[in-house]
Amino acid sequence: MHEALAQEVKAFGIKVTLVEPGAYATGFDRSGQMADMLPPYDELRKQFLTALAGTERGDPNATAAAILQLVDADNPPLRLGFGTSILPRARLTRSVWPPGSRGRA
């Protein structure tokens, strides 16, 4: 959707970038509450929480400076991912696009 928006506003000199943040070391993950646990989801929940525990968290302060650089860029990218946790997801997403698709460009 952001690609369509970028094309629509390009003639007006407006540039669009989709910012895709990874996980951050903010403590947000410790502030939630668990809903009642349903036994059929026990294994999935275990896998999810194990993967989440191993996720490297980024520094939110470093991202602020990068966003300011993005705003000042003459030719900003269409997409910009932050943090180390975003790269494996981007590679996985890219691997499922068919050859010759825009994702491979």
C-alpha cells in the first residue's frame, strides 16, 4: 500500500518511506498480561515465548537519530528496517516472493 502512496504523491515532491522497526529494549514486553491459557496452544506458546526470549533488542535512542537522517535524505528508501531482528524476517519474506517479482528487484 505504501508503494501506491509513494507513486500518488511523487508528483507533489512528497517522498514516502515505510519504517519497519524490530524489537526494542523498552520493557514493553514485561508490561503485558497473559490471557487464560488454552491447552491446544501450549506448544505454540512455548515456541513463541522461546523465540521472543532470544530476540536481540535494539536501542530506541539510536533509532531516533536514524529517523532524523531519513527525514533529511534527498532520496530516502521506500522501506527501511531497524534492528537486527528485522533482517531474518526480511530474508524470509523475500524468499517466498516468486522470481521476477518486485520483491526481487
